[in-house]
Amino acid sequence: MAANTRDIRRRIKSVKNTSQITKAMQMVAAAKMRKAQTAALAGRPYAELLNRVLASVAEAREEGGHELLEERGKGRHLVIVISTDKGLCGALNTNLLREVAKFDPKETAFVVVGRKALQWLVRNQREVLADFELKEGASFLQVKAVSKFAMKKFTDKEFSRVSVVFTDFVNTLTQVPKERPLLPVGSFSVQVGVAGAAETAVLPVDQPVTDYQFEPGAGAVLDAILPHYVHFQVFQMLLDARASEHSARMVAMKNATDNAKQIIKDLTLEYNKIRQASITTELLEITTAQMALG
């Protein structure tokens, strides 16, 4: 009996130590989550205005358009995958990689941001053209390296289309893996509303929102702004992915902490039951011995 209570005490101590670790990780993730959510939400009004301006520029452009708007039909597909570098964030990466697995490996090549996606792609023998290591809080200039690489592959006509697979941030409890077309730019998606209640209005490139006068001309403005639009799209998707990561990790660590506390309660109850049974048995043995002696 003593051995059982000793084992239970060891388990309680071990679970308490684990609970302290998960609680600390929860607090760290919560701090990062607030910062990442603020950054992700702050960029949406700018993205909406940029999309509206570009819709009007695209309408007013001269004949011939822009190479980033060129539709090429069927061909090879380049996919940018934005995952996490670390685990312990619930089913976030699992759900994301489930979307990645849907692509035809013969017609698809990948550009990776995040070690988890890179490990999965290498393990499954998928074609990886580039791997970008972007640390926490990567700047817009650093993220431009990813979109520049994709744009060059598209303009060199190595691929007929480019898309991004990432985890879209809805709110703290909801993160949705999505595939979003990047090139050719065929429409401008405008985020309307607030987090948790956002709706997406898709503006075709031939549908202006406001009449503008352009100097020196719409074509020159489009040449200058459209690459920036592509860069910002990738940057905004990375911000959403980071906000999703920290939100999922915070929730996962909170669940782990709550589960540890429940295990401690169950083990403590079991320990008390065993200890009480031991005391009761000893009392019965003493009472029986006294009765036998008369």
C-alpha cells in the first residue's frame, strides 16, 4: 500500500511540474498573440484601400495590361506554404498540411516559410524550390524576398499561376487553412468588417470603385503599385498566419494546463482513498487483535 501512495505522490509532483511549464508557455503565447493580432488587424484597412485603388487603376489602364495580370491557362503551379517553425499549437499545422496534400505533386512546386511545412514536404518527396527562414516579427522588407522570388518565377513563365496556402486568422478560437490565388492578379479581395465577423468582397480588375485621374498615366501607376500589392498580400497573409499560430498555441497550452489540473485532482482523490483504506485496515487489525486477547 505504501508503494502505491509513493508512486501516486511522484505522479502528482510530475504533473504539477508539467502544469507549471504549460502555464508559462500559455502566458508567453498570450503576450505574443496580442501583438500578432494587433499587427494582423492593423493592416486590413490599408489592404482594403489599396485594393479599391488598384481596381480603379486596372480599369483605367491602357491596352496591353501588365504581365502580372496575364492569364496563361493550364500549366505548372507554384505554391507558397506558410507554416510554423515550432509545434505545440494544436491541429494548426495538421489542418494546413491537409490542404497542401491536395495538390498534384507532378504539376506543383513549393516555396516554404516555416520548418514544419518543409519537413512534411521533404518527407513526402515534394519539389521544394526555396525555403525562407523568417523569424518572429519579420519586417515587410524581409517578407518581400518571398514574393519577389514567386514573381520572378511567374514573369519568367516557369509557372502559369502562383497561390499561397496559409492559416487565416478569424478570431482567437478560430483559424482556417486557406488557399488564396496570388498570381496572376485576377481580382482584388477587400476585407470588410472586424475580426470574427469579416466578409470578403471580391472586386474584379475591370470593376472600378472610384474615378481617379492618374499622372503620368494609369499604366505607369499600375506598373509601380501592382508589385507592391503582391508584396503586401504575402506580408498580410504572413501576419494572419502568425496571429493564428500564437492564438492556437495559447489555446492548446491552456487546455494542457486545465487537463493537468484535472489529473492532479483525480490523483489526489485516489491517493486519499488509498490512504484512508490503509488507515481503516490498520484500525480493524488492532480492534480484531484486542478482541482476540479478550
